[in-house]
Amino acid sequence: MSMNDYKEKGNILETPFAQTLSVIGGKWKMLILYLLAEEQPVRFNEMKRQIGMITFKTLSSSLKELEADGMVSRREYSQIPPKVEYSLTEKAHTLMPIMEQLCEWGKQNVQKENVEL
């Protein structure tokens, strides 16, 4: 991350960091991507069941946003009942090494703090 981006743009919302957060930010998007990275394709109801506390509306809107940003692909099967599966796109796969680094950071920092409490 370079603070020069901010200094050059003069507006933090125009920096690559802010643009990245607009795609993956929020409470649920990273969890959705993590779940899809672990097992895919995943059906909507299965994803809802595995995530738990997320509402149907929030899951649906998060998936639509991730799809619009090219991170998630949606495959619909024409059958009764309807079947829809979600999986990561190639673009999303490029984010996985960074997500692995975040997991490693969590192992080294967050879990140690929780043990000390």
C-alpha cells in the first residue's frame, strides 16, 4: 500500500485501496469468498446454512454485487425446482493468496490475544 496514491489523488476514495475495499469490503463479502474458495460450486441455501447469521436478503445482494464486480460467477440450471450454483471467477482466484496472508495474520495475532483474555 502506498500513501503516494492518496497524495497524488488527493481523495482517498480514488485510491486503489479504496477501490479494492469497494469490491470486497463489508461484513459478509470476504466470508462469502472464503467459503467459495474452500468448496465450490456452492448453492445459495447451502451457503446461507454455512454462513449462518447472514439474512437471505443480505446474502442475495452481496452475491449480486460480487457477481457485478466479476468476483463470483452464477450458474443457473433450468430445472424444477430451480438450481443455482456460485463459484469464484479467475479474478477472484487472484485474491486468494492475499486472503491466505490474512488468515496467517489472524493465526499469529488475533488467536493469541483471545487466548490471553
